[in-house]
Amino acid sequence: MTPAEIVTAVFTHAGRDEWDKIEPHFSEDLVIHEPPSLPYGGEWRGRDALRRLYAEVMTYWEEPEVIVESIVGGEEWAVAILQFSMTSKATGERFTQPMVEATRVENGKAVEIRIHYFDSAEVKRQAGG
């Protein structure tokens, strides 16, 4: 599979909460980078990192909705352009945050995901920080 096909499969199965179909696309050494300024920021490691990260992220948000606008890729990287809408548990406000997730693939497995929010200061504020 190409990097773009892997990322597409991950988003398809994530929307259905099908972790058993997501994690085979990840390396045992997967590392996910969230902005360090966020309460769930930093590095998340391991094949199950996305599942653990998602559980932590959802302690801050309700009614999440991810809209995939586009997924583009080359031989090593794929980039997903997203809109992430959620309701803050801290403020009760619903807001939308443009995001980009860059995923690097080696030997047919995702080894790195870098998550970029358009306004991480707003995300931090809405998270209660």
C-alpha cells in the first residue's frame, strides 16, 4: 500500500472504531507527535499509541467529528488535511480546528505521525489550559 492508501485506511477504520484493522498499519516503533503545549502533547509511542492517544484526547472533548478534506502522498509521506470539530468539556463551546497530519511510512507501515493544529493556543484554551 502507498502512504496515502495507509492513511485513508486508518481514517476509514477510525471512524468505525475498528482498532484491530488500524493497528496492523502501524510499526511496533510508531511515534506520534502532538504539540507539546497541549495537555495531551508530546510523544506517544508503540503500535497502540493512536488508541491510547485517542482515549486521552477524548477526556477533553465531546461529540468529535473529523472531516477529511484531502489525503495526498508520495513514496514516504502522506498528508491528511482535516477539519476537527468538537465540544469542549471545559467551556461547553463547540469549535472547529483545521489540522494537518503528516504520516511517514517505512516498509509498508506508518512509523511516524506529526499532528499540526492551525491554532494550538485555541485548542489549549478550550481544553481548559
